Amino acid sequence: MRPEKKYLVEEVAGHLAKSDYVYLANYDRITVEETAVLRTSLAQHNAEFHVVKNSIVNVAAKERSMPDIESFLSGPTAIIVGGENPSGVAKVLKEFFKDKEKVDVKAGVLSDKLLSPEQVEALAALPGLEVLQAQLLGLLSEPARRMVTVLNAVPQSVVNVLQAKVRQESGE
């Protein structure tokens, strides 16, 4: 392999090592300005958008023992990597591609599992990490809240009976 290709493979392999996921996207027909907007949106999730040669990505993916993505490497390809929230990044991609009606996700790899475009879309439909954490906290705190309500019911009943007795005596 020529030194310049070896350098490119190492660079792409470095990008692939940044996270446990990678999305392959067709960037055909998007302008430079639209690419800049997408990169800004992805940066909020610490993700990066890189335009790469298909052959270079394929070699780098094989070096990293990733699933076989060769069948998805046709036409213009960009990789999206980085960050710790694959669902949030998939959501950004889905919204961007829906707005532009030009670009689509070809495939994805999440923790060494190949994802179809439909699976990436399903991942984008999941709630964000913050929402999931809030839901988990709500689930964990609900039994404690109910226990406090039950424990509070007996003293509250006693207080209600005493107040009724006081009203009855003061009314006579």
C-alpha cells in the first residue's frame, strides 16, 4: 500500500476508534453550507462528520474488525462518529436528512453490530439519554413516594378523627 493511502487508512481508523458506533451516510447533493450546519448540529453531541473514500473506509473497518460494511460502500460516503450518545446523533441525522430530503443513512455499526437504515431510524426514535435518565429516576422514586403516602395515611387519619372530635365538642 502506498504511504499516502496508509496514512488515510490510519486516519479513518482513528476516527472509527472515537466511539462504539459509526453511521454511513450518502452525502450526495448537499452543499458546503448544509454540511457546515450538519457538522455544527453534530458537534453538540461531540460527533464528527467526515467525507471519506469507500475503499479507505472498508480497509480501516476491516483493520478494526468491524462487521462487513462493503455492501453499503457505494456512491459518495461520509462517516459520522464520536460522542457517547448514538441515539442523539441518529436523531440529528434523521432530522437533518428529513429537512433536506436529499441525504440518507446507508447503514450503521453499533457495538460491532451492523444496523440497517431502518434500525438506525428506530434508534433515532428512542428518547434521548437525559429523558431516559429522568424516566429511570421517576421509576426508582415512585415506590418510595407511595410508601411515604401509605405511612402518612395512619397519622393523617388519627389527626382527622381528633379534629372531628374537637369540632363536635366545640359545636355542642
